Amino acid sequence: MSGWNFADVWEEIAAAAPDRPAQIRGSRVISWRDFDRRANALAAHMLAAGVSRQGKVAAYLYNAPEYLETYFAAFKAALAPVNTNYRYETDELYYLFDNADAEVIVFHAGFGPKLEALRDRLTKVKCWIAVADDGAPIPVWATEYESIATAGADKVVAPWGRSGDDLLLLYTGGTTGMPKGVMWRQDDLFQVLGAGGNALALIPPLETPHEAGVRVRTGRAGDLHLPPPSSLVAACPLMHGTAQFGSFGALTGGGCIITLPSQRFDSVELFDEVHRLRANSISIVGLAFAAPMLEVLDANPGRWDLSCITRIGSSGTVWSHDNKQALLRHLPPGAMLMDSLGSSEAVGLGGSTSVAGAEATTAQFLVGPNAAVFKEDGTRVEPGSGERGLVAVGGFIPTGYYKDPEKSARTFQIFEDRRWSVPGDFAEVNEDGTIKLLGRGSQVINTGGEKVFPEEVEEALKTHAAVRDAVVVGVPDKRFGERICAVVDTTGSDATPSLAELAAHVRGRLADYKAPRELVLAPVVRAPNGKVDYKAVRAQALEALGVTAG
């Protein structure tokens, strides 16, 4: 096995181009030299706190330079970074940090009150580091991030060294009811982002990660060829694989990551920054971002010079053909819209590219070079057969789910004497070899790239005094792909709860995006065995709402 490690390569890029910008947010410009030295200081602080080899470092942060600095520091110290969904509420956060065995939590100070309620229960945490956040106080039990990073430090290597086996954990809802930590070896992730078959490539390569790595491993980093820098705007959250992995690829090519000044996505701000900084590429998650982007471009023709844009990349949810066509009319000739079919545990399942005059059809993807579609018996679906199967990807794939061997065995399967990642996406294979994505076999609702499990929301709804029974389904949404609809039975109750009341009730227990956006008051349709008939309930909801099935 090879042993690529991101820290090794990024350190050499910092040595080769120290004055080049590595990260920009608003008026903040962090050079590669400072990116490296700040991460060194952070790594040294974590090691001094007594963390263990491959101890988990949770990044509970909005998009900001500190996010990638935290990951760089973890890589340097051979610790395993862990993403954290900042929309989670207290119980969800506890589950994540406890399941991940977090030893370090780096967080924006505004999240302090939520963490305060959990601190006594998180007995494995050895180090709390707080990033300044719009006047929110730094908790007395945490160390201020900037006081650590500003001092800087020379190269830090943990006593146990580094290797390509060092892990990154990417927590995802996946196809199970609770978040699972996808375990990526750094070497595998490095290879899949730079060794071909990468449907998440968001910028033209400056020098591929593999080439950069070879120079590092052969001691020729001094002649590392770094063409004029490219830049990627991480418009979607770095807590998701789309922006995170795209950023890794950009950094490993010697590029610059731009994060927006605001903590919430704003299309006007996005294009202001693209115009101001002459950004080359943008990372988004489907229509939740692309729809408002198109709206502001249509409303402000000619306001921004977008001639610098070469690519906009998306992954994690369906991106409609109509939106792509309309966006391309605002972009320069040759600009590409890259739509990736993949997941946290399966990078490179497939992809589609749209350019002016050759827009790809929604949910039609070219199969990645290491991907295939398999039937349940382990044989491949033949092109044009009309049969459906599960999309799988081989090659460089995760080692499994953290502390979940049963789920790992179900997702990472052996076909044709080879190990594959099979995340649960059903598809048909067209005669030309492209695939038509059909969706997940489970009842997971994908709303704006966030995966919502109906059972979790249903249980929250059922704790409301007026709710006798509840089922949650996804209904079509032009912007978010799907929105959550609650079908609620109030039989026997004197009260008739409103959508606003039930949504607020759910938000008190779960993340905001899990709250219902539609409500149908009706008896729940169940099969003779007592199980919910989700297909029938969804049809019931669509009819009641007057919505056509997507």
C-alpha cells in the first residue's frame, strides 16, 4: 500500500509557495505560510492536552478558515478529524460526540451554551477550543482558538508519526437511522481525489495530488511546480463531504479556499465575492443553492463579471436540467456544471457535465471508471435491460463505519471477488451505458442535501399531546428536491394542531431542517400487518396537497 498523507503534501506546498493565499474570508487573507504555522500551533496544543493516537477531533464550526486549519492540525498530529452538523440539537450532538469518542472539540463560541449542557457527559473530551463568534463569550472552560493559532509554530509531528492509514471520519446519515462515521484512510481519500475517477473534481488541476505527492515522497518538493493559483468558493457547508473533499483537492493542487463572510448562504454575497476575488470554481449542493443563485442572476443581469468562472460543482442531491440550462446562460462560454453522483462512503459513482449547448439530463449520469450497477444476485445489470440494481464503486473506498461492523458488512460488499461500496442508490443502465438514478431503497428524505429519516421525525411528532399517529414522507420541492410532509392522525383529540405548532414541537427536539414543511390531517394508511404503507401515505399526501409526484 502507498502512504499518502495530506499533512505531508500541504506542508511542502507551504514551503514551495509560502506567500500564496491558502484561505480567504472577507478581508482575511491567510497565506500558505500562516496556514501551515497556525495549524502547527493548534496541533501542538492538542498533543499537549494528552490526546491519544488517532484521537478524534470534532469540528463544530460554521464555514471559516478555522475549519480547514483544524483538519490540517489533526492530520499533522495523526489525529482523526470529525465533521459536526451545526444544525444538530443537544441530544443529537451528544450522540455524535459520544459515538465518535471525541477527545477534542473545536467550536464557534456561539455554540457554547449547547456544549455547556453536554460537557459533564462528554468525559472523553480532553481539550475544548473556542473560535470567536460575533461577540459570543469564550466559555471559561475553553481555550480561545486565536490565542493558540496566532503564536504559530514550526513543524509538528506526533511521537507516533504519520501514515497513510491515518483516518478521517465523515459522519453521514447514509441509509441508517442514526449518523454513522465513514472511515476514510487518508491514502485512499488522497488517491480518489487525485488518481482519476473523481466525479467530485471541482477545479481544473494545477498539479494533481498524485504528482504533488510523488514530489514530496521523492524529496523533490523544492521543484514543486505550482502554476498561478486557482480558487474554490466553498458555498455549501464544509461539514458536508461536497465542500470538504472539494477543498482538499483544491488545496492539494496549491489553490485557495474562499469561504463567505456570512454564516448563512446568500447568493448576492456569493457573486460579490466571485466578482471581487475572481474565483474560478464554486461548490454547492443542488437546487438548495442553485435555485437562489439563478434567482439573483435573473434579477440582476450584468451586475457581476463572472467571466472567471470555469466550474460549478454539486453533489449530494438532484440538480435539475432546467436550472442548469438557465444558469449556463449567465456563465462564460466553456464554463462547466459538474453534477456528481456519490456519497460520503462512495466517491465517484458517476457524474454528468453540462456546458452551453450540451446540458445533461436530470438524474442521468456517466458511470465512474470504478463503478458498476449490480443486481441482488451480484451480477451486473446489462445496459438497456430495464432491470434495476444498486450502484457500487470499487477501488479506493472507506474501510467501513466507525464502531459498526454490521452496517459496514451491509454497505461494503464483495462482488466479482472485489470489495465494493454499495450505499443504497438504485439505478437502471441505459443502452449507452449511462445510468438513470432512481433513488434510495429506504424511505430517506433528501431535502437540500440533508438526509432525514422519517421514523425519527415521526417519533418526535407523536410526543405532541394532540397527535395520535404520524407518518413522514417526502414530497417534491423545486428548490430543495424534497420537503418534509407530516401526515398526522388526531382522532380522539379535541385539538387540531397547526403546521406551525407541530414544526415548532419538532424543532424543540431535532434539527430545524427535520421539521415538517407540509401538514396533512388524516388517518394513517397502514398495511394489514400493521406496518406503515409509505407508498400509499405519500400518494395520500400528494393528493391532499395537490402536488404531482416527482
